[in-house]
Amino acid sequence: MTAPLSGIKIIDLTTVLMGPSATQILGDMGADVLKIEPPTGDVIRYSNHGRNHGMSNLFLNNNRNKKSLVLNLKEEKAKKILLKLVATADVFVCNVRPQAMDRLGLTYEALQKINPKIIYVSCFGFGQNGPFAERAAYDDLIQTMIGIPNLFQRAYNEAPKFLPANFCDRVTGLNAVNAVTTALFYRERTGKGQLIEIPMYETMVNFLMGDHLGGYTFEPPIGSPGYARIINPNRTPYKTKDAYLAILVYNDKQWSQFLTLINQPKLIGQGIFASVKARGANIEEVYGFVKKEIAKRTTSEWLQLLAQSDIPHSKITTLEDLFEEEHLQKVGFFKEVEHPSEGTIRTTNITSQWSESPLSIRLPAPRLGQHSREILASLGFQADEIEEFVKKGITKVEN
């Protein structure tokens, strides 16, 4: 059995997280991903923890199922090599700003002349028809511009803060995966490649406003933007007698169970608890009620009390706790693999299950230039030519 994208060749000119997280998923799906790196390598190679220089945990966990080819695209010969690869590729993915790609002569129009069926996916910060078109984009910046820090202020009356994850990079990366797979389907039906532009800013505003368009959904507006339940100051893990507990009492059945558990069945179906609409209209008061009740018992007492209910709940989990979580162990979520230079490493397993075309981790994240010789040889270059490329700084090979 072969993976669903087996035989699809992807040229990956991406760095850091937005692009690499997307192309890793495509590699997991079976695509042959050729990661094009400058002589210094993807900058994320040098971030955070690592046993060896250039092989950080962030790089290892976002670049499996890829091969590394170093090309110094400031050199004309390197660009010609890249274009030779494009001629037989299915997809070209980059997260370099369009202005820089234009200066390099690597626009969609240029690549389409070489390969009319190429699918060119360009990921960047801002839509090219607006005044922000040439601005650089980083996760912290985009979080700020779409309102995430302000939502913390608004909900909890505290200093603005970032969501502590590369949230915008990864959500935009998932949109890039969707674009690639859908464009491949379209090409299968029509024979046509195309240019797809994915701006991070607009993608994330769209993502956020699915929750928070609120009263501005209507024209004229019938209320303020924002989803009241989500920006309720009482929507937090609740303080118990000794720790914290997350609990979401949501539907009518769950409210009946909760009110029964706290010995207040007379409130079932009454007043602010009468219906979804009533609870929504009084959400701060409703959540405040839950907050007061949770404070009356210890976390252990609550876990025992809630165990036989349908009410979603959880104790507070740390990152360290995840490695001991029984469910994750049973499904094989964390996987230990042997890396040729890094030894035993832990990675997250592929989460989706495919009955007919299973996915797999075929290649560990590559060392810088690990596959330069192999890929260049496959293009017909002889060993002495490759050595000349190395001497001239056109490529770099692993020693």
C-alpha cells in the first residue's frame, strides 16, 4: 500500500515554521519533499535545544520526511539547478515575500514557463493588494494585529499577552496543506496548475472572526464583535480548594447533572439556567456561579464526583504530564526513532489513520546538505561537477 501523495514531488523553499510545518505534513502523506536551504541552513536549525549544531528540536520536529539540498540562490548556476528541479516537480512551496521572489526571478510566471502544470503556493504575511504588502510577518506580530493580546485584556482585565504557541504559523501552514491537496485534485480533473497565495494576516483574521464577528455579522450591527462566552472573565480553569479544574457545563443535560451534583436540582430549567439562550444572555453570571461552586471542593473530590457524568472536565495538565498520559501512550502518540546523527529522539507520531493508504515516518529530519550529492546526481551532474559547485559556493554537501 502506498501513501496518498506517493509520487508527488514538492520543491520546498520555506523556512522557520509556517512553511516547514506544512511541507512536513505533505511529506507524512507520502510526497517526496526536497527542502532547498541556503548555505547557512534554515534558521530554525539553531533554535532551542539540540545535541549537535544545526539540529535543534524545532528543526527535527518540523522537517521529517524531507531531503536537504543546499543551493545558494544568489548564484545564477544555483537558480538554474532549481529550475531544472522545477521542470519535473508537481508543487513549489515558498514563504519568501513575493518581492524577493521577483528579484530572484522565481515568480510563478517564470516557473510556469518551465512547467505549465506546476502548482505554486506562496505563503507570506499580507495580501498583495493592500498597504501592508511588503511587510514582514512573524507569529507575535500577527497575533497582535488580529487582536489576540487585546482579547486577553478584554476578557481578564490584565496586561496583553501572546498565546504561548506558534499559533498563526501553524494555522496558516494547515491552510497551505489544504491548498496543495485541493490544487492537486483540481489538476487531476483539469490538467491545470495554478498560483495560490496564502497571506497569514487575512488567514488568521478569518480564523478568529469565525468566533468573534458577533453583532457585526449584521449590517447595520446589532451588537459588538466578540463571542461573549469565550471572552467572559470567568471562563478560566476554576480554583478548587487545593488546585485548579477545567469544566465546561454546556448543554441542558449537563446542566441538569451539574445542578443535581451540587444538590440544587430546584434550579434545573429555571431562570438563568432555563435554556441555551438564557445562559448565553447571562453568561458572566452563569460562569460566576460555577466558579463559586468549584471552590467548595478539592480537585480530587471533583474528579470523583464528575467521573460518572457527561460533563467535560480535566485537571490542569503540564507539558511534562503529557508524556505520562495513559491515552497518549495507548494510541502511540509519542514515538522514539533513531536519527543517524542525533541518536534516539522523541517525536510526535502521525495522528490520522488511513485504512487504504497509511502514512508513515520514512525519513528523519535531514542534516544540512545531506542529500545535495544525491539530488544533483539525479539531475545528471557528474561527481567532478558537483565538487566544482561546492568550491564555488553554489551548493554545500555533508562531509
